[in-house]
Amino acid sequence: MKDGAVAACAEVWFDYSGTRIRLGDEVTRVLVHSGRGLEAVPRDSAAEHEACRAIERLGAVDASCLDDIVTDEPCDYVVHPFSGASERTAFTTAAQRTLHAQGWILEIDPAYPYQLAQTEQVTWDVAVHPDEELPDWFSLELGVVVDGKRVDLLPLVLEFVDSAGEEEDLKSIARRIDGTVSLRISDTHNVPVPVERFQGLVRVVVELYQGVRSKAPRAASALKPDASERVALRFPAKRAPSIAKLAGAIASCPGQMSLDDKKGVVARGRAVLDVPTDIAPSVPGLKATLRPYQRQGVAFLQHLRDTGSGGVLADDMGLGKTLQTIAHLCQEKAAGRLVSPGMIVAPTSLAFNWGREIDKFAPHLSTLLLVGPQRRAMFEKIGHYDLVITTYPVLVRDIDRLEKLHFSSVVLDEAQAIKNVRSQTHKALSRLQAEHRICLSGTPVENDLGELWSIFHFLEPTLFGDEGSFRERFRIPIETRGDETRMEALRDIVAPYVLRRTKREVAPELPEKTELFRPVELSGPQRELYEQIRVAAHADVRRAIRKKGLSGSAISILDAIMKLRQVCCDPRLVSLDEARRVSESAKYNALMTLLETELPAGRRILIFSQFTSMLSLISRGLEERRIEYTILTGETRDRRAAVDSFESGRVPVFLISLKAGGTGLNLISADTVVHYDPWWNPASQAQATDRAYRIGQTKPVFVHHLYVAGSVEERVLMLQRRKAWLAASLLGDATAAAPSGLSELDVERLLSPLD
């Protein structure tokens, strides 16, 4: 094998009893030595042809078939014409393995540039050192040593990635190579790396490289040469799992690995990645029997604590995140780690529920409820309690005093409350001093990936870098292009810190849940009112977009959509003179018909709506029909009385505003859920449904989604599916259909005429 002026060439010779004859020689007989002296024997064309097929199967092409190939060397076959170094090195690998096994003698020109370094000659060099400038940061060096000569690997890897176009993802890069990637370490020799190993190595290097640019202000990138001209990559300690994965990818490459890691960063990363699959032992002091998946959840929370990592318990609603957290806190008490109190921050409606649950399941934990006007007198006593329970609004008001205290851990219930990093709630929580941080949320991503960044900015601020970098690397590619590779990379990063189980996974005993989408047709005056408002609103929105652009027109767009949603629900919600002349509501009538059908069958029904004014209209209709009900909105003073009235069986219908009753309620006596109006956020509606569909439910649950066909409501349902994709794919459902970002075209569709 030789490297010609343009092509990599192979000469083919055949040995007939010591006489060599070249493939292209125009002779039909060969002189060979025999017992009778020299003898002319015919060439075995069939055997030669079969031998050549072995070469062709490796990808070599008959030179006589290629008119455009120019070479100064004798050439029978061209090795992977029009291909790169990786393909030609791969040919060398295959030829040495396959042809040798078939009895070929392979001679390689010493100057041939696609030779292989032998495995026993190769040592992969990985070095992790503390960064000299940034505390709790490290630098990574990668190299490969062949016969005592070290070659820096990072530039080779990044050069390979840079050769791809901007839109080409890592899977696309890998597809360009069949079998192995060739890393050139000298003018003649290469180190072959299996493509799947190289893909893993590249993904980790690239994510580290792009993820820390903001932390290296002195350089244009995160790469910096040190005194020995080596290239190093800076990364925060919280990215240790990525370093562990990189070390694992290199360790599985051909050759040996040398690891210089005196601070144990790789071991630290492996510990974080080693998420327990077993279950926790019995919990000291807990007055409850945990299901196996709940014990595994406690083991996960303990694992986070042991590795010094913040994390998210993201179980489906109704699987007992509260109980698992209480069990975890019992373990903390038993281990002597509640010397400083733990803090639980919850929505106002759930704070008292936390107190009741702790009193019920862990009465040995002393608890202080820090709410109400008398709380200021309690600050001096905080250090005497195991746990402090407060609410998000109270925390914001009291942060100047609370930030001076030290907490062993902080638990955020319904942690989607901090999804806006610029909110006062997020800013206040970030000022707390805590050894350990936990978020509880069945919906860590409700609308966009910015919410995930916000949660992890509270839990592990250095994990993703700054918000702009996260937007560039993940949000834009995933939300606008549905980039599966970026989603896979993001899922890999958050996986050690998030535990997510669905009801179907861990509670197969739950009965069926049936989702029914019930379209309602508008007609007559209500349809005319919808079109009248739509035409005027559409014109206003178009003017706003022309003047302010799409992002500056949010208020106009939301106002237009709100009016149309109100018309769909009931014209009586619309404060316009034209609406007062419309006396019929198709959806209101559909609801009443549904109730008249379901209630005689013994159904117990929850009715959710975004509009409290709509619930008032429904309650009036129920009274007219002598149907007993109870109601829960933000104005309800006694939530417990409303819940007890329904759960005791005294009333068959429970009217609930989505905001007031979407979380913190256990209503398993219900077997029917009605969503009167669709909302943007599918997670909010799922949470509401799970007030009935949760552990303890024994009856099949039917969920009715009412919507006006062809209207803005039906188009909102379509947008819901996009948002649902983010959460589903991030938390493990990679089969979900990819979304696209909200655009001006989406606005046009929302405000288009009724079908």
C-alpha cells in the first residue's frame, strides 16, 4: 500500500510456488519450479478473482474503473477514493485483520500516511488539576502517548467537530464515518477510535467547552495553553459527572489509560452517576409503610445528600413526594444532620398540610410553622426546631432575617414557583444559606426549558453556566428545531439529579384513565359574536405586531385571545354591549347536558375552569336545577370544609378554579373530571386531573375536555402538545413528537376564522 500523488493505492500480487505475478500482468501462464524443473502452468483466474473480491469488499475500487484518479505509483486498487483519512485508516484496520486471516501478506510503505499505531503502543493520558484562578474549578488535559511521544488530544477532537457545519449535530458527524474515527498522531500513524466511543468523547468535550465560556473571561474560549503548550479545558466541580463519563469513554478505547486526578474528580463524578437502584432500609421514626418505589425515592434523596448534590424529585402527581421527603428528613434526623433546622417552603395553600403530614407520619420531628402576623416573635426560636415550614410570599417578605440563618437543607414544594429566575421569589431563595437543596415538582418543565435552567440555577448554579449560554446550546436548538441530539445531551446532564416516575410505572394497580375530548359547535348569535370580536381583535393584533414586533405585542395578543376564550365559555363573561344580546352558550348547555347524563349514573364530578366568573355562572345553573355542589376558588376561606363536603359524599359536584385547586388536594372520591376551558399549560390541567387520579383511586376515571371546535380553544390544545413534548422528552419519553417555537404564523392561526 502506497500514497500516490492523489490517491491511496494498493498493488496486488499473486504467488505461484515462489513466482510472483502482478494482477495486471498480461500473461496467461506462469513459470514455476516443480519436480521436473521449470514448468508453465495456467493462471487460476477464478481464484484470483475471488481473492480480489476480498479486497473490494473492504471498499477498494479497481483503478481501471476510475478515469479521474491520478497517481505516479503502480496502482491496481484505489483505497476509498474521494474519502478522508478516517475511511482510509479504517481500510488499513480491516485489511490487517481480514486479509491476514485469509492468508494474504500485507506490505505497507513506511511513508504511507494511514497506518495504525498498535494497541500495545497507545496510552491515553487524562489529567485533571485544580484551576489556579477559580476556586472549585478544574482543568482537563487529554493526550495520547505512542512510543513515548505525547500528542495533545483536545485540539484534534475540536478540529474534528469544527470540520462540521454549524447545523450538523454529533450524530450527523458520526454518520459520516463507518466504524472508526482516525486521530492523526504523526505524519504516518493514526489511532483508530470506534465511532460510538468517539461520539461519547466528543459530546462531553463539546458540552464542557461551550458550557464554561463565561467563566474564562481572559480568553476567547474556554481553551488555554499552559507553560508546556498543552491545551486545557476549564470546568466547574459540579460537572464532575461529565468528566467521569469522558474517562469511561476513553477507558473503553483501544490501548491503556493513564489517569492523573489527585483530587478525585473522576471518582466524585462516578459517585454522582451511581444513582441507587435499590431501596432505602426502614426509616427510623416514620409512622408509615413506604411502597418500594417510595423507598427508592428516599434512597435517591439520601444519595443526593451524600454526594453534596441538589436535585429534583419529579414523580407524577399523587405518588407521595411529601411522604418520601418526610422519610428523607427522618433519615437526616437519625444521621445527626438536623443540628441546623431544615426548611420547607410551600405554596400558601399547602403549608398547613405539610404541618399535618409531619405530625401524622413523623411526630418526633419538632416543627415550627412560620406564617401569619405572629411569626416575627418566632425568629429567635428557629434554631430549636428540626424543621421550619413557611410559604413563598412569607419568605420574600422575611428574607432579610432568614438569610442570616443557616439551614441544613431547603425543600421547595411545587418548585415550579421559581421558574422565573427574575422573580422576587427566586432571588430571595437564592440568598438562603443551606447545605442541601431539594425541589419537589411533578412538572419541572411546564412551558419552556428556561424553567429548568431557573430551577437548576437555584439547585446547582454552575451546572449549566449562564442563562445566555444555556439558551444558545439547548433552548434554541430544542425548542425551535426539535434537535434530538441536544435534547439527549441535556437529558444526560440532568439525569443524575432528577428522579421521575409515572403512575403507570409504579402503580399498575391504578384503574384506567380515559381522556375524552368533546368538541362543541357554535351557532347563531354566539357564532356571530365570536367572529365579530375575532375580526376586530385580529386587526388590533396585526397593527401591534407591525408597530412593536411579535415580542412587543404580547399584551395585545393575550387580550385578543382572552376575549375569544370568554366567548367560547359563555357570552355573559364578555363586557361588551353586543354580548348582552346573546342569551345562549353552546358549551354551557353541553356541560349541563353532560351533568344530567352522568349524575343519575352515580358519578362524582370535579369541574375546573380558569375563570372564577364562569364557575359562578355554573353554580347558578346548578342551583336552578337543584344540584348540590361545593366550590373552591382563591376567595374560599375554609378550603378544608369545601373538600370535606365533597369527600364525605354530601354533594356530588365540586367546582374548582384551576389556580386555587390545581395542587395539594386529594379528591379520590371523584371519578369524573371536566375541564371546562383549555389552558396553555398542559401540566396545570394534568395536575388538576390528578386530584382524582392518584394513589388510592379504585374507580376508572373519565376526563372530559370541552372545547369549541375550530376556535381559538382547539388551537390552544394543539399548542399544548408542543409544551408537553418538552417535559415528556426531557424526563425520558424520547418518542414524543418534536415541537416548534411560537411564531407570527401561530398567532395568525390562533386568530383565524372559525372552521
